[in-house]
Amino acid sequence: QVQLVESGGGLVQPGGSLRLSCAASGRTFSSYSMGWFRQAPGKEREFVACISGGGGVIYYADSVKGRFTISRDNAKNTASLQMNSLKPEDTGVYFCAADKSTARLRYASPNVLDAWGQGTLVTVPS
């Protein structure tokens, strides 16, 4: 099954920007929808954004709409999350996930999704 590795996390001041990347293994990357989630300490994992295999369908959580941009490069087997205008409430561990549909990424319980990365920490101090 596809394996995912996130990178790009770090500490950014409020209002700053950060770009996260998710590298996927295998030759079937384009058949997967990709999603980004985040989890703050003591909180449930939260949906952030997802994109369909061909990039034609994109959804964002209301909390990040207008600030974050999800994209993918199927030739490089990567998905990215460009985060602008960062706020302290954006702090958390960010995970990428792969599944067969954006619907499952948006609504399914996280444990049923096909694959998860290990996460990368994003810190935006108050």
C-alpha cells in the first residue's frame, strides 16, 4: 500500500507562511485522493483540506479557507499544503492521508483511511 512521509514543519510567527510536503511511494499515486489533517494536543484530529487524484476536486475546512492551498504533483508523487497568514490556532501536528475518494477523506473516521504519514509539527506561537 502507498506509504506517506510529511516534511516542512517548523516554528513560524503569526502571519507567516509555511509549505508542507507529503511524499508518496508507489506508482498509483494519481489514483488516490490526498488529504491534510491536523491535531492539537488533547484534541481530535481535524480535517484541513483534500484534493482528488486528478486535482479537479478540492475541499477546505472553513477554518483555513482563503489561507491554505492544497496541491499535488502526480509526476513527483507529492502533495503539498501551502499555509499563509498562520495563526496560533493553526498549531498542531499535520498529517497527510491517502484514500480512494475525497468523500472518505472529508467524512470517514480517520482509522478507515488507506494510509497516513507520521506527521510534522507546525508551531505558531501566541
